[in-house]
Amino acid sequence: MAGTVLSINTSHRKGGRKTPVASGIAHVTVQSGFDGDGHAGFEHRQVSLLAWESILRAQSMGLDVKEGDFAENITTTGIDLLSLPLGTKLRIGDVRLQLSQIGKVCHRKCAIYYQAGDCIFPREGVFFVVLDSGDIRVGDSIEIDSLGSGAYEIE
């Protein structure tokens, strides 16, 4: 099961929509995330992914949303992110990512909820840590390097 990078999205601040990177290429730094992105850091939610298919479902419910609107760093297509167990390692170009969290708990309605009318990310978004630095490009293949055990363990 392989997927494709449909969009790379970043923002300078946390808490809102991200904008697709105009060049279609962005650098990811090990144990940090996308260079210049407000969500980059040394926690377990360094890079976020959301399937384009999830965004299409939100559009079918009448939401005016597109890539980056749910604050995902990478919009994917063709890969069932929610079927991957924790600990799964993906390869995108030279970059390796490890699945560290599926969904998230929202304790309050975020800015995205108010801007978009709903936030699907808590239900359908996934988070990764960066194992290897490198560039990610729109159109890159997303390959499963190894399936996880269902638990996130730091490599």
C-alpha cells in the first residue's frame, strides 16, 4: 500500500490553517519537523498527515476546505493512514517518519473548527516523529518501511 504526497503545508504559528508550500518542496529536520513550521519541535507530534480523501468527505458535507485547512503538514492520497498501527515507519524520499499518535483530543473547539465549521483532524489526522532529515516534494511516493507493533517506541 503506497500513497502520494498531494500537498506540503506549513505555517509560522500554531493554531490555524496551514498554507501549501508554493515551491512544492520543503526540508524536514530529524527530531524537529518542517523547517520554519510553527509545529516543529522536539515532541512526538513533529509532522502531521491527513488524507485528501478525508478532506473530500468534509467537502461533501458542505465545508469549504482544501489542503492545509486542518493544519496538516502533508496532505496524502492513496494511503489509508488510519489503518497503520502506532510505530509504523514510512519513507517519503530520503525522509523516514515514525507514527507516534493517531488523532488527538481537543479539549475545546479550536480556531480551525470556527474557521472551517468542523475539525476532522482529531478523528482522522496522524502524527509522526522525524527519524531522518531530508527534503519532501509534492508527488513523492509514501512507502511503508515497516509496520509498527501498535505501540510507539522511540527509535
